[in-house]
Amino acid sequence: MLLFPIRSTLWMCCGAMVLGATSASFVSLARAALDGEKPTASEKSVAGFSSETIDVGLCVSNIDASIDFYTKAIGFKELPGFGVNGEYAIDTGLSDGQPLDVRVLTLGDGPGATKLKLMQFPKAPGARVDQSYIQSSYGIRYLTIHVNDVNAALETLKSQKVKPIAKTPLLLPKGFPEGIALCNVRDPDGNLVELVGPYQP
């Protein structure tokens, strides 16, 4: 069974930067959208982005195991992938000459759907980082997937022999929306994936 994620969120921990800022231009764009108005040319140029979606590239140790996890246990769909030759990878600073064979997964069908791009480098495997907790290493630390039904998500995870970690699923604490729970799992490389949505204990 595939889940229908509402949206996804990316969290990054780094020395002196937080991803995700609000400015007057974004507020004006949001208000215009709610009022059914089209943003002006000046608003578009100030915002500077052609898409509000961030695609995420993820290097994995076993591409087949990762594809199975994200499609069968989480609910992504696979799209046609693409390749990047070694010379172009060097010229753009992506790799030291290792060609890229990119598998593309998506959470939806629309142009703004989140895309997860998976890559494996058998000839040059990367170093593993400490995945014990989100504060253990810098960089992208977890993915948040918003789902319609955490109970249904748990059944799907169980069918794929994926177990929630720690004491999850847990309802969010007081002050957050009621009836919403957080369920954390790990992908085959230990990356944290949290599922957030309505939950009946």
C-alpha cells in the first residue's frame, strides 16, 4: 500500500546557517496567492526562485535496498533517472571523475512534488557518518514526510519489516496540534526519516 504524503520538509544542521527564512517578499506572495492575485514581476524577481521545492540528493551504500525502502515502506514512486558523465562531474565539482547514475523518486505527480535523487558509487564508496542522533554530525540530518494516516503508515512499515525507533509513534506534546504523531524510522544507511500525521493510539 502506498501512502499519500501531504508534503515533505528538509532539516539541515550546520555551523552557522538555518535553512528556511521568511521575508516580506514571501509574505506578500503568499497573501497574493490566498487572494487569488498573481504576483507582480517585481515580487517574482525579489523572490528569485522558480520553484519552492528543494530536491535532495542522497548517496547510498546499496541502491536496490534504498529504492525498496523509499518506495515500498515509505511510499515514493520511481521516475526515469539520468546519468552524468565523469568529465561533466569534475567540471561542476560533483565528483572526482566518478560518473553519476541517478535514480529519481518522487512524492507526487505535480511539478512541485518533492524529488529524492539516489546515487551509489561502488568504486568509490563514501565514509559513513555518526547517525546515532541528529546532533551527532553536521549536514542533512533527517527527512520529514507528512502523511494522512500514521496508523496506515505503520501497517505499511510492518509489511516491509521496518520498525519505528525509540518510543515512536508518539503524539506531539502539548501546544502542538492535537491528534498528530511523530513516527521515526531509519533507512538502510541509518538516515532518519520521520513520518508526521494523524494518529489513533
